[in-house]
Amino acid sequence: MTMANKPPLSRKEERLLVYLLLMERRDRYKKGSDDYLNYDYYIDIVINGIECKYDEIFEHIHHMDNGISKEVSEEVEIILRMYHCIETSFEFLTFDDQQYLRKKYIIDFGGFRSDMEEEHNYLSYYKFLKKHEQKKLPKVIENPALNIEIYRRMLIKFKDFDIPKIGIPTYITKQQLIDLFSVQEISS
């Protein structure tokens, strides 16, 4: 059956789709925040079928992102590749070197920040990858000290290492790790 031949969605199906959209959007925010509570309000409107308030919901969500751009998804994948390389390389360091780096820098991938609107698309794409990708993603140790700007500064250094995009796992040296993590000191 083609899209042209499909019957329109029932009111119940429409409400369910809007409900799911609102739930996904709400979960981007910290529980208890104003944005989170606003979405709870919109969700209650949908759950209870209060049609006179539907315009309020659509005024709020009409501007929602037009999707995740190719640039954002590529940047997320490069960041994840960088952190995979960091994790792999870190395992080959001596225990003392690992301890030294852990005391001085944030080693683990901090994820993308749900409390920063400019990172929502990054977080959404990461969640998509986590849910649907077969490849191993770096472990996330949430850390508010890391954000997209720090990852970008790290990427500039990472790209200087001239690591091939495909092939066998690539390892970077202790000094390269230090160079990579040194951008964290700039933002402190």
C-alpha cells in the first residue's frame, strides 16, 4: 500500500505520535527544570485530549529542529572515533601513566549536555547511534566540565595526528594524549 492509499491517522494515532514526540523532547532537559515542566504540561494536554489547548503545543513545537544536519552527525562520529582511539590507547599505558593522566585530566567521554540547547542535536544523534549502531561506542561518564567546544578543540589536535579513518585500531602515544587533553586546561 502506497502512502497515497493509506487512510489518514485517527485522532488517537495523532495524539499518540504527538505524545511520543513531546516525551522525547522533554527528556532532553533536566527533571524539574522549567523546560521539563513545560513539556509535562504539553504532555498532559495530549494525554487528556484537551483540544482547545492544541494550538499552544504547536506554537511551541513548530520551530523544533528540522532534523540533525549531516555536519552534526559527522562531527559526532569523529568525536566518538577520537574517544575510541583514546580508550584503546589508554589501555596500553602503564598503570602509573594512567593514574597521572586521570589526576590531571578528564579522560572519559563526557557525553553531550542536555542542559545546553546547542548540544541537543548532538545528544539526539548520539542516542540514535547508541540505540541503532552495531559498532562499539565509548563509555560515557557524564561530566558537565566537557562540552562541544572542548571536543572541537580536542579534534583540532586529534586531526594533527594524521590517523587513518579506516583500518586496524590506531593507538596514540602518552604525549599525544597529553596534547589532546591539554585543551581542557584552557577552558578551566
